[in-house]
Amino acid sequence: MVFAGLSGAAQALTAEECREVSERYGVRAIGCDAPADTAAAAPEPSAPAVSWESLRESHVFFASGTSLDSGEAQRLALLVRVLETSVLADACLRLVGYSDSSGPADANLELSRKRAEMIAQYLGANMSDGSRVTEVIGMGEANLLAGFAPDAREHRRVAIYAKRCAAM
């Protein structure tokens, strides 16, 4: 997920959730203690190749169709908690669905849109302000990830982008 200069009302996270947020999303939520080893707090430069672990930080994955991969429902529940923290409470979300290249392109486009809508519905129903989901689009099999086979599971995903909501 992309985070940039966000603040607002906070919801406390447990120590375990704080650790998971830090490890998964690379941010420290307000109310979470700083890591014990602050000397190692600066992230190392990432490799140019896309890895499964780096993808997990900003995407929700689907086993097939609109069925989530194992553990993704738990990740979504944690994501809602993170989005309700003071760091992200004023974030608006853009959800972009994708598919692999198996099947007809028009069906993949529709499937990718349905995936993004499914995540939007979940976030909208579970966040205190569902209107923060401001854009939901499907890209189909466009933008397949380099380094993965055209039918790889990594392509069956919804990318989540967060930025400060525009003043209304």
C-alpha cells in the first residue's frame, strides 16, 4: 500500500498488530512503540525484481475467480484496523483489480473489476467511513508483473493505493 503524510483519529493496535503492520507495510502506526533496534530501522534498498513478499505489502490476492487466497481475509481485517489508525484515518483509497492472462481478455477485465469491487465492499462495510474508497477499477490482464508466468497467481490481485483525501 502506498502511504503519504496521513493523520486523523486513532484506534489502538495490539503489540502483535503493531509488529505485523511494521513488518508488512513498513510504517509505524501512532501509538505503537518504536522498534527496539532503531539503528536497523532504515530499510535496505529493494531488489529491482518483484517478489511475492513485496507484492503482499500492497495487494490482496485471489486463488481464482473472486475467492481470496488463504489468509487474505485476515489480512483485510488487519488492513481495516491500520486504515483506522491516526496515520491513515484521512486516507482515500484507490483499488485496482487485475487478472492473469488465462481466459478471454473481456472476461478477465470484468473479473478484475469484480475483484476490486469485492474489496471495496468489504472495506466500505468495515471502515468507519466507507466513502474513503474513492476509485475502483479493473485492468484485466493489462500490466502483468514481470518475472511471473502469464497465468501465475500473483496476477490475480487488487492493488491498494492510499493518499490524503482532497479537501472537500
